[in-house]
Amino acid sequence: MTPGIPSLIWLFGHIGNNLRRAPNLGNANVPGGDWVCNYYSIGLPFGVGQGNVAGLLRHVADSIDALRADGNVEVLGLNYSAGEMNEFGEWPRMVVFYAIEG
């Protein structure tokens, strides 16, 4: 699902652990009503192999599966960032945005 412009503005225009969304503006990709958006940042462990993007994607998928095992969770979006460098090279990270349903 590709988010519309209103949801992109909402998603990237706020910072915080829990975000309260404004009412639906008529965009079919944004759920109506109030809900809370949670997020976490995840990367591979610091050191050799930290820049393995395929490994990072598997790590993200495993973390989402673990999150869903604890309840009814909807993944709202993912953000990839590859800007951090250290002595082991590039250290990419991803942010997972999700809502707990129910």
C-alpha cells in the first residue's frame, strides 16, 4: 500500500514515541478515528557485518513477526536510513511504525 500525501506529512512531520493522529482527511490509505502510532528503530549489531542490508531486512521481518505474536498489530510504515558511518563502514537502520489494534 502506498501512503497518500496527507499520511506522509503526518508520518514524517512528528517526532515522539506515541503519536496521536488527526481525524481522517478522506484518504483511503489512512484509517479513520483516533489511534496511537508507536515506532522503534532497529539495526544489526555494531561490528563486522553491520552494513548487510539483506540481513537487516530479515532482522526487521523477524522483529515484526515477534511483535505480532504478542497481539494484533498493524504495520503502518517503514523508514530506511543509511547515513551513519563508523570504523566498520556504513551502519543502516530502519524505523518500524505500527499501531496496536483493539
